[in-house]
Amino acid sequence: LGSIDKSVLVSMVPKHLSPILMEKLHTELQLHKANSGIAFTIPLNGANNMILRILDHDAGKDVLNTSGKEENSMSETKHSLVAAIVNSGFSDDVMKATGGTVIRSRRIGNEEATGFWGLSVQDEKEIVLVLTESANKVALMQSLGESCGMHSTAQGIFMSMPIDSVAGL
């Protein structure tokens, strides 16, 4: 993890197993050391029936919040994940403001929907993921919006998600 190239792993686990997983990641990856990585959990508030059955199989109880109500409100979490989606080549502008992890992506979709949102047709995008304290989230998103928002050439879109737990900060 000491190089510029990073690996991103996304996995779904039942909520009751996430503390065990986080402890194992913290120990095995030595996340207490600088530049060794970050692990975090995001609550899953909905999934299709197949995923629900798989995750619920071992738990013997409802492992996901399927009531439609958010389990954690954003104001109750200590950390948030801010995702900045910008045109290809503009992730450096976001990184200058904050730092984070860049994921290269490409758009696949309906051209009519793109026109509806007023977006230019650019297949290649970059997603910058930034883990921040929730208290700093709004200021960060406003700053990014001013420098890399929809009215700039970066045409950035920003969103945030609550973080349940984190290791490696």
C-alpha cells in the first residue's frame, strides 16, 4: 500500500460480523501504521431478495434494515464518505483540495437521461472517494462545488454516505 496504486475491495457482510472483520483487517493489514490503508463500513439500507437471503442465512435474524427508514442518520455518524464524480482528468483538482482515492470509471447509459440532467456526453469519469469527519463534510462539499462543480469544466457531482466504523485513520 506504500505506492500510488491502491486496491479497493468492496464486500457485503452481515452487520453483526462487521466488528470482527474490522478488527481482523486492522490487525492483519497493520492499519495503525501510517500509509497502510483505511477500512470502513457503510450501512446497507436495502438490497434485493437474493442478497437478503444470503446475508440472513447465518444470522438467523433480520441483518438489514428493510423498513425503508435509515438506521443511522448522517448527523449521528462520526465519519462520512464524500464521493466526487468529475470528468476524466480533473481528479487532481479534487485531490489538491482534500486528498483521497481515485477510481477511474466509464459511463454506460441512456443518452436521453444524460441530456435531461444537462451533462455533457463524456464516457470517462473519475470518482474521488474522501473519508472525512462528518462535521467537515458540508464545508468540503461546498469547497469542491465552488472549484470543481457542475458549472466548471470538471462538471463535478458530489454526494456523501454515512460511515458506521473506520480503521486506519
